[in-house]
Amino acid sequence: MHVEVKKFQTKKETYEYLNQQLTLQVKDIQNDIANMANASALIYLLLDDLNWAGFYLMKDGALALGPFQGKPAVVDIAVGAGVCGTCAVEGKTQIVEDVHSCCNHIACDISSASEIVIPMYKAGRLVGVLDIDSPYPARFDQEDKAGLETFVDILMKYIF
């Protein structure tokens, strides 16, 4: 499916379009990996100033690398380790304005400067996290949090 890259005046408009495109991409597909791959591609394509976007999925009590866009990444993250592992423990979105001042950040790409991680729940159970990095400090704010939490909510209707 063709996705038109559009630039909007506000983040709210950007996230409305991103979430609309996500629904169109995944609603009729019964393949979780393909849906997550397309979801990470949409984020990478439609959001500015990113250098990594993808998923870590719960497997055998740890977070295992799932579909993503960007440079090669750490394959396994222990629950509690790094920003992704902290998100898994706390069960809430993590926003890190400066990953270089974050004592438990796991660096996959040395050009990353900020990060947002959103937990993914299905039937009350943590199934993974959506992890997004930017080469710019303080790239993510409360509008990104709201838009990406809605993005995850939409995706979770169609996977697992």
C-alpha cells in the first residue's frame, strides 16, 4: 500500500495521519511480524528526526529484538535493564531527553541523543515495547507520548 509522506503544521495532525495510516496498513493483515514491520516503517517514514524505531518483544522473561528500522541493535535486553527494560518493569511510557545522562541507557547507535519507549499490553499482559530513538536531545514530549500511545493501542487491536 502506498503511503504519502506529508508534512503537517502540528504534531497532533502528524499523529492523526500516522495512526490513520497504521490502521489502513494492519487492519486486514493476519501476520503479527508483518504488521510490526510495517508499523516501524510508518514511524520511520512519517516522523521527523529519528534514527531508530522498532519493537522488543517479551520472550522467555526478557525483551527480544523484533521488527525495526535503523542500524543493527542489541538482540536481548533484560527486564529492568536500559530504558526498554525500565519500561517493562514500570509498565509506563519512558521519555529520556538526554540518553548520555541516563545511567542505564543501552547504546545501540552512538548518534542517539533521546529516546521514548511505550509498553505494549494485550489482555493485561506485557507483550513488548515500542522503542524510538532520535539523534536530537529532547526530541520527544507529551504530544509524542500521547500520539505513540494511541499508535500502540491501535496496533494491539490487530496483533497477538
